[in-house]
Amino acid sequence: MRSTQQLSITLPNEMADAVKAKVAGGEYATESEVIREGLRALMARDRAVEKWLREQVVPAAMSLEANPASALTPDQVRGHLAEKRRTRARARNA
């Protein structure tokens, strides 16, 4: 039994050109390899998001549910975000 399946896909011209350019530039031997690599990257991103949700978001939500008084006020959140923007701006200008 085959371990692969042949598919026919339709891409916007810009994406099709990018795939062909990767092959023409020698980065990949075939268009299929380019698509497979893109799908591997997508699957890795999906796994990372799932891990983040499972390991960080869910525990934080459960902690907040158990202790609602620990929640930040909207003003505290805005202040924290403003400080992060200032820190990043200083780093870019350094």
C-alpha cells in the first residue's frame, strides 16, 4: 500500500510563483517538497500553540478562576503594556 497520496491543489499566482522560485533557486528539488515543508512548519506551529494553551493558558485561567481577586485591573494591564512598548522602543533606538 502506498504511503503517499497525490493531490491537486490550486494556489494564488503569488504563492505558485513562490513555490516555483524555491525550486528554480535550487532550495528544493520539486514543488511537492516545498509544499511538504510548508505543511511541516504549519503542523509544528499548531503543536506549539496546543502546547502553549495546555501548559500556560489553561493553568492561568484555572488559577484566575480559583482566585478572581488576583486579576489585574484594566488600568494595570494598560500600564504593563505601555511599559513593554517603551522598553521595546528604547531597545530599537539603542
